[in-house]
Amino acid sequence: MAHHKQITPGPKAGPAALTAGCISRIVEMAWEDRTAFEAIEAQFGLNESAVIDLMRRHMKLSSFRMWRKRVTGRRTKHAVLRGAVFLRHRATHTRP
């Protein structure tokens, strides 16, 4: 029996808790190298610290540690560091 915690969303996500589908999408975007935290915030209203908290609660401890090690200081995860013009996420399976 799986236990799912509800997460209070940011202002752009609306008053209801994030759905399992939204959480899954946020986790996917957080793992992607080229998706900046700012893109997640623009789409879901969760800032970097909220994404880190979500990842901590919805991943195994070893997976969370691996992810944190991977994204810490990574230029592509921060629009300011990479000089990003585009904050919109585009899935790799979509057409340009």
C-alpha cells in the first residue's frame, strides 16, 4: 500500500494540492539536466527549495542524494548561471 503525501503548491498551482501527475512531472523535470529550476517555478509555482523538499519526500534517500549531488552547482539547472533566455521546458519527444 503506497502512502502519498500531499504537497501545498505554490501560488501558480492553485489552491488544491498537487496531483500525482504534477508531482511525477516535477520530478521528471528536476532530473533533466537542461530544465532550470526557474522553468519548474514558472510552470508549477514551486521555487528551488520547494522542489528540493518535494524530491526529498518523494524519492528514496539514496536517489535523493544522487540527484542533489548531480544538480548542486550545475549551471544548466539555474537560468541565471547559464544566461537562459528560454525558461519554457520542451520535452524531448515533442516536435520543434
